[in-house]
Amino acid sequence: MSHNTFFKEEMELDQIRETEQHLAKRERESAEHRRRLAQQRSERETTMPPLEEVQDRKQRKQHEQIVSRGEVKNERRTQNYSMLLLVLLVAATCSLVWWGMRLMQGG
């Protein structure tokens, strides 16, 4: 019987050692995690905020990704149409001025 109790005690001792090793491993992982968090926090505190130009570039890139090619094509078409109307308006104004000048000259 003493052999059985010795064997049981030996198994319990092995289990306790295993548990201690597991706990020690967890403690090391926890300490490493805390160290990493502290390092990240200090890096965030010492890092300069991004420049406005960098933020503008990011916003422009994001906008370009959002806007589809069809929307760009429609916008260009609308701008071209507006430009044509502007040219016609300027031409009409010039012709009215020219016609008014001719009338004033008695022509």
C-alpha cells in the first residue's frame, strides 16, 4: 500500500509542478503584454500628428475610390455643356454690342 500512496503523491506532485509551470508561463506572457502596451502608449504619445497635407492626400484618395467613373463622366459632360452655354452667351453679348455700335454710328 505504501507503494500506491507513493505513486499517488508522485502524480500529485507532477500535477502541481505542471500547474506551477503553466502559471509561470502565464505570468511571463502577462508581463510581456504589459510591456508591449506601455511601449505602444509611449510611441503614441511621442508620435507627431499627421500633417494636413497627408490628411488631404488620404481624403483625396478616399474620394477618388468612392466616386465612380460614370459620375466623373457625367460631371465632365455637365461642365462641357456649361462651357458651351457660356461661349454662346459671350458671343451673343459681343454681337449685341457690335449691333448697338453700328446703330449708334448711323449705319
